[in-house]
Amino acid sequence: MTDFWRPVSAGVASVVAGVGVAELVSAFVVQNGSPVLTVGALVIDLAPPWLKEGVIAVFGTGDKAFLIVSLAVVVLVGAGVAGWLERKRPPLGRILIGIGGAVGVLAALTRSGSGIVDAVPSALAAVVAILLLGWLAGMLRGTEPSRVAPGGRVSRRRFVGATAATAAGGAIALVLGQVIAGGFRAATATRAAIRLPAAAKTAPPIPAGASFDIPGLSPIVTPNADFYRIDTALQIPGIAPQDWRLRITGMVEHEVELTFAQLLALPLEESTTTLTCVSNEVGGDLIGNATWLGYPIRHLLAKAKPSADADMVLSTSQDGWTASTPLPALTDERNAILAVGMNGQPLPLEHGYPVRMVVPGLYGYVSATKWVVSLEVTRFDRHTSYWTDRGWSERGPVKLSSRIDVPAAGRQVNSGTVAVAGVAWSQHVGVSAVQVRVDDGPWQAATLADAISPDTWRQWRFGWDATPGTHTLRVRATDANGLVQTAVERDVVPDGATGLHTIQVTVA
Ligand SMILES: Nc1nc2c(c(=O)[nH]1)N[C@H]1C(S)=C(S)[C@@H](COP(=O)(O)O)O[C@H]1N2
Ligand SMILES: [Mo]
């Protein structure tokens, strides 16, 4: 290698490694924050129409590939220049890489719907490349003869080896990142293209009286973007709908297999159901309410004809996670569904796209399998599931509970009438009353908003005549069977927390 190619290769190797690491990290963390693709998207947005049309005219459907290749050439030439500059005038090369990283960050931040986290991969790419270039350029300087070391402190072979290893490591990370994120990105694209059919049976309209207009109170329907997310998936499964199949097997008379197109062709039903996580602490926020579009699982099981001695359905997600659901919860009249839609949208990828289960009345860990691909009809004494193997209860009915949303805990309010409000739930049973207790006073009735159905949470409000000082507020609910929420405090393990949500409020 000549004096020209050595610094240039150091620049290229550093940038390849930086981008490679960032692509790999983004595949796991940001899902769609690929630095190269975000810059590509920005270029598409900024390119004048004549250029876009010209490129499409010449390359046709290869226009995206052309863009990526052009971008790669620009990045690699820039990287070579950075290496060369770093050799001539340090730290100009590293500054150039920093500028490149800043372009990536800007590109990420200007994407619609992007957040600060989307800028992480580009920033990371620049930082890694800058560190590596500093290291390689230092080594390269060390190869030069000096008075103390006429042959150079560092052998040229070591420099070449380090540069090659950096480039190779980066290339491997880059390819790995693409492979890992590929399915997710493809699924994102198919989701954007899906048109869900209209419901054959729409959900009863949400009564106007179901929500109070109180700032800080949880909205009666949780927007998808705010819906809690709990799963074990480090990488969200990317399932193309045309590849999706559901298989119903096990103790059945007829095995059933269903494609996504077949599922969408069935008469889909809408239902509003509140989902809760067994790990929700008293007062916690691992709960959300959505209007789901899906097909009743009981109809599919009726086709499969489970044998009389079966008592459980083991559902499996594409990534191998499992849930064990009591068979009756899937065959009785409740709205246990295979859901494809959430609040008028195809399921978001993180909420189980393209298909998940939603079963009113049961905690998610025993029922709400996302990315579901198989239902095995079986028995509790034959199979266990992901969380029941880890110390959680075999049965997971949702426990009656309630929460104070406003005032927020620890908040200071002014004396006078203060709106206290929150939500209460006992899915599949329903809530019939909510009471509030101030300090050691009596339990007082709160006003309930209208119920949507027994399967959803219910808002409540209480006009509190607040006097100056620090006060304790507690809430408890009563379910439709007259059961009063217990004050006994229990941890979330093994079958859900109990106790009363209690907050301190300072009144000025
Ligand atoms: N495939 C899969 N499905 C899953 C889980 C999971 O880890 N993997 N977690 C379950 C749990 S514990 C809960 S509470 C709900 C949460 O659903 P959400 O993330 O859509 O709110 O999904 C359930 N479905
Ligand atoms: Mo959960």
C-alpha cells in the first residue's frame, strides 16, 4: 500500500465499522432507525422531481437500489477523504466524520413521527467511526521512522491487520444488522399497505357518558401510541401477512389452518376490551383499553371440535413465546378473538401484527398472545407455558382493581373543591361502585361514568372538599357481583397485585 491508500483505507474501515455497529444496534433498539436508510429517505424527499423522474426512467424499480448504491459510494468516498485529511491535518478527518454523522442525525429527526431515539444510530455510527479513525491514524503515525525507532514503533503489518479487521468486523455487523432488521422493515411496509375490511358486527358505540372531561384522567380508549407494551421480544417478529398461518392442532377432531386472507374474509367483529398485565402494581399503568377488530376464537374452535377431556389451549407466537388459556375462556360467549385491528388501525407491530389474541377477563400472560401462529388444544396437566414455567400462576383472571389518576400522587392542589378521578376495572365481571376515602374518614361514593361493557374499565370521579394540609386519598371498587376490592396487599407474583391505591396530596 502506498502513502495515499494507507490513510484512505483507515478512513474507509473506520466508517464501515461505525455504520456496521450502528446498523446492528438499530436493528435491536430502534427497529427502523437504520442510518443509511434514513439518509436515503431524506435524499428522496430533497431530490428535485426531475432527478427522481430521471432515476426512475433509467433504473425503473431498481431506483431504490440505485439510491442506496449511490449513497454508499458517497459515504465511502467521504470516508476515504476523512482518512486522508486525518493523516494530513488531524483532527480534520474526524471532524468530517462528525459532520457526516450530524447529517444522519438531522435526517432522522426530520422524518415524520420520529423521536430522539431514531437519531441514536447515526450519532453512534459517527462516534464509533471517530474513535476508530483516531486509533488507526495513531497507529499509522507509529509506522513512520523516527530517531528512536528507525523502523517505526509499529510494524506496517500491524496497521494493515488492524485496518482489515476493523473493516471486516464492520461489514459483518452491517450484514447481520440488515438480516435481523429486514423482516421488521418488510412487515412495516406491508402493514402500511393493508386495508382492513369493515366490521360485519360493529362494537356498540362508546356512550358519551363513558368519559369525564377531567385533565389528567386516562382517556376511555387508549391511543395505540400510548398503549403499554409488555413482551419478551428483543426483536419484534416481522411477519409478512401473506406468510402468516394459524394452525389449530392437538386434541381436536379436525385440524384447522387459516391464512391471513382467509381470516380477513371472515365476518370480523369489533369489541372494546381492556387489557391488563399481571405485573401491574397497585396504581400502575400496565393497562390499556382499545377497540379491537377480530374474529371470535370460539367459532374456529367449534370447527376444530376439541375433545371432551381437553381443558387448555396453548397458544404460541412466532418467536416461540407461549400462553396457556383455559379452554372455556375461548369457547364461552365472551369476546375472545383473534385480533387484526386496534383502534381502527392494523395491529401495530409491537402489539402483535398481523394477528394476536385478546381475551376479556384474563391477564395478558395467559391469554393475549401477540404474533400468534398456533393454538394447540391440550390439558393443563400436559403442558405449561412461558410464564407459568417461571413461577406465575397457572390461572390468571384479572383482579378487581382501581386507580387514582388525578390529582397525581405527591401533587400540590389548592383548597376548595378538587376533582379526584381515575379508573376501575374487573374485566368480564364489571364494576358497580367506586368509593374514595380521605385520611381516616368514611368511605364515600364516587360518581361512575357510564360503562362501555363489563369487559372494559370505567372512569370515576369524586368532588373532594379539600382543606389545607397533607392528606391521604384511597380508592376501592366494588364489582358487579358485590365483591369489594380487598385492602390486603399482595405482590404481583404469582397471580396479580392486590391492595388499595393510596396517594398523598398537599393542599395549599
Ligand atoms: N408473543 C408474545 N405475546 C405476548 C407477550 C409476550 O411476551 N410475547 N406478553 C404478554 C403479556 S405478559 C401481556 S400483559 C400482553 C401485553 O400486550 P401489549 O404489549 O399489546 O400491551 O401481551 C401478552 N402477549
Ligand atoms: Mo403481562
